Amino acid sequence: MESMLSKTHGLVSRGLQEIRGSLVMIDNVENVGYDELVTIRAPDGAERMGRVLEVGRGKAVIQIFGGEMGMQTDSIVSFTGSAFKIPLSDEILGRIFNGIFEPIDGSPPIVSSEQEDINGNPINPRARIYPNNFIQTGVSAIDGMLSLVRGQKLPIFSESGLPHNRLIAQISRQASVLGEKEEFALVFSAMGLRHDEAQYFIDEFRRSGALERSVIILNLADDPAIERLFTPRIALTAAEYIAFKLGMHVLVILSDMTNYAEVLRELSAAREEVPSRKGYPGYLYSDLASIYERAGIIEGLPGSLTQMPILTMPGGDIQHPIPDLSGYITEGQIFLDREMYMKGVYPPINVLPSLSRLMRKGIGKGKTREDHGDVADQLYGAYSRGRQARDLSRIVGEIGLSEDEKLYLKFAERFETQFISQGEYENRTIERTLDIAWELLSILPEKALTRIREEYIAKYYPKTGVKQR
């Protein structure tokens, strides 16, 4: 932790007014700033770190990092005069850190003269470049219909028990930018992860070789919960350095933002703030925005920063404050569906309620393939009709469907088993994804392909029909 702190600026206070969970109140302090880092030394010599949450009228509220057990009112508080900063260099690639950027991989701490505030710096909106380049995840449902674009923030909405960990591990292994000269890196940040889950990710990264181009920040379930408020900001600070200083294209995965928001609610309750929806603080929107809005491309700087936050919706409730507010801030969402998962579909992505608002800017000729946009539109239309036919068949039976409805029902079944579903270690190129889409569309007659231009039908439509698998 020493590398994160500047020398104490001389302000030392003896005695705490009150200890309330992870918060301590102190009197008779002046010239103390918001978010300033402090050290708290207990009478037994134990030392803890903290930061200033509120200050005014000679009083300060300090948030403690780590456990508050053993804290006493006669502790000594030293103010450092600086905010939480982390040392950065190109040596962070291939490393694993805990939620406050301490190495947990057995290697020494990062030593660097470059120290960056984890809260980041606001980006001038005029300096932002509109995202317009494709990132290939190797997952057909995402690449083909919910394309991820460099500089975008595209969350995955999941539920407890669904395989979002497997999916984000797959994306982490496979994600790449097209082009031989493009350098790509990954920053993986986990909040409240169980030990077995953390080991799974570490093993996957090492086995696939992805660790060499990655930075992993892990806050485990038995780590101090309050550190989860810092974990995503540390990850984004590292990602900004890799993107805008080292000139690489960076994908940041933040899992799970629900655990982050839960700690924010606990802290708000401890401060006795007036609660908003479901007990979350009224500033939940702006707090989430301060994280999500750190994605983008900046004019004049190399690299890009793309985000894929993971949200587990409590009870599958899309109107819960966390997914609800995240949907307003981000540029789309990917839904994992329990019904599809129970049918054995992996990844169980329901493309119909899912959306990538920036997809159109990142696909097409010179980026993916000329027919990409039209094919995606046709898949949406055909799958929607197939789902409607499936719902109707549950009422009248398949025998009661018209010939067209039976055709679209067949398409929907094949679409889920051949396009959406793929192996956990199957890395499909965008060309392979689009070829599979055309094979499925050949179930339908050419006249039904009303959303695809004739020249693309002439070029790509298989004349022999879909292959049996």
C-alpha cells in the first residue's frame, strides 16, 4: 500500500469521535480534502487505511479499508494529503492483483514514478470519437446480432445460476480486434467472487495464454466488502493507462456490478442517508455513470477502452434499480435467458430483447462483411416469427399451424441449436458466423428474405438448402 500514498502532509489527529461499522467520525480537523487518503493506527500498533467521505465544519467522516474489528476511539489518524493513486507501467500486463492493487500472484509490487488517481479524469465530450470498429468475441450470438464496437459499453444482464462466468471467460479468451497490426489487451475485474470462481478464471487465463495480455483485479467474497468500491475504478485506471499511454485496444470486464451496488447501499445506510428505490442511494445513477462513462476513444490518443459489465438481476427483475439505471447509461444490453439455459442452449443469449445500439457503426464492408447488417435484420425477423409460432403451437399443437408457421418454427429450433448454441471453447470467426446464418436462412424460400438486398441473396444464399447436423 505504501506505493499508493504520498508522504503524510503533517496533519495528525488523536482520537475518534465515533465508530460506526466501516465508518469513523473525527472532530477538530481542518484543511482536509474529500477523497483524501488516511492512515489509522490503533493503540496496539495495527494500521489501517481509509479515505475521507465527508468533510466540513471541522468534522470528517472516514471510510476504513478492510475490517473494522479492533478499532478503538483512541486511535491516531494521519492525513496523507492525496487521493488513492496506483503505480502504473507496462509491467502490469500479465499480473494479478487484489481489490486495492496489491499483488497476489507471488511477484513483487509495481514500482513506477507514474501514479494515477483511481477516480480518473473527466473526458472532454468534444474529444470523444464515435465508436466505429468491430471487436470479435468468437461468440456468434454477439458477433452476428449484437456486435461489440471499440469504445462501447455493452453490459450482460444475467441471473443467479446462469453461466455468465463461463461466457465472460470465453469472451476473455477469444476477444480480438481484426487487423494484424492491432494490439489487444484485457482487464478483468471481479467483485465478491468466490475462491473457486476466482481459481476458475485464473486457470482459464493461464491455460489459454490470455494472461500474458491481461491484468486481473480480484476482490474475493471474504475480502473486505468496502474494497469493492475501489476494484472497478482501479481496473479502469489500469485500462486507461494501457489504452491511452501504451496505445492498445482494451476490453474491460466488470463482474459483478450488482455486488458493487450492494456495498454502495450498505455504505449509504451506514451514513444514514435518505434511501431511494429499494434502499439504494439517490446517487446510484451518477455513481454507476462515473464508472461506465470511462469507456471510449479519445481524439489524438492511441488505443480504445471498451467495457462489458456483468449484472446479475435479483430475481431476474429487469426493473430492479441496478439493471434499470445501467440500461440508461450503457449502449445496449445482452440478456441471458433461463428458459434457453434449461433447454441446454449455451450460451443462453436471448437475442430478441437484447440490443447493441452501436452495432451499425462497427459492421459492414471493410469492417466485418458487406451482408452483415441485412443478415442480422433477417435473423431477427425470422426468429421472432418462429418464437410466435412456438407459442401458438403450445395452444393448438404443431398440427394446427399453417405451413409457413411450421417453417418458421423449424427455423427457430435450428437457430437456437446451430447459431446461438456453440461450444464453450469454439471460437468462430465473423465469416463463419455469417455463413452459418446463411445456411439457416436457406430453410426459408428466397421470397421470404425481404430484409436482405437481392445482390447479397444472389451471392450468399445456399442453393442446396441447410445442412443437417
